[in-house]
Amino acid sequence: MPDWHILYEAAVEETNPGIFERLVYETEDAICRRLRQLSHSTNASPELDEIAHSAQTILQLKTERLGWPNPSTSLPH
């Protein structure tokens, strides 16, 4: 199972929309698995910050590259 960092970097660098979308799903799945592992750790803060930043970047790339709606701009006020 690839490390989420490797999948994340591959997704960020991918230009083919179909491959990018697949890599995003794989990255999100790997991040979820890692978050489950980190839930039992007392020293996970640096990686949790990195995951939060990466998740935000993935969301931004999905809206830019795939035309997905940005949930932060479509929330009712």
C-alpha cells in the first residue's frame, strides 16, 4: 500500500484528468487509513497539519481541474 505522500505528489503532478481523478481517490483513501492509524498516536500533530494542508490542496485542485463545486463557496449564508 503506497504511502499517502507518494500518492499525493503523483496527483498534484498529474495532468491527465482521468488519471488525476483516480489518484485523488487513492490519495483520499490512503489519508483516511493514515488518520485512523494516527488516532492512536500521541505525537501526530506535525503529520496531521501536513494532512490538513494536503487535503485543502486536493480540494482546490478538484475544483480547478475537474470543475467540481467548491463546498466553501456554495454554503448558504
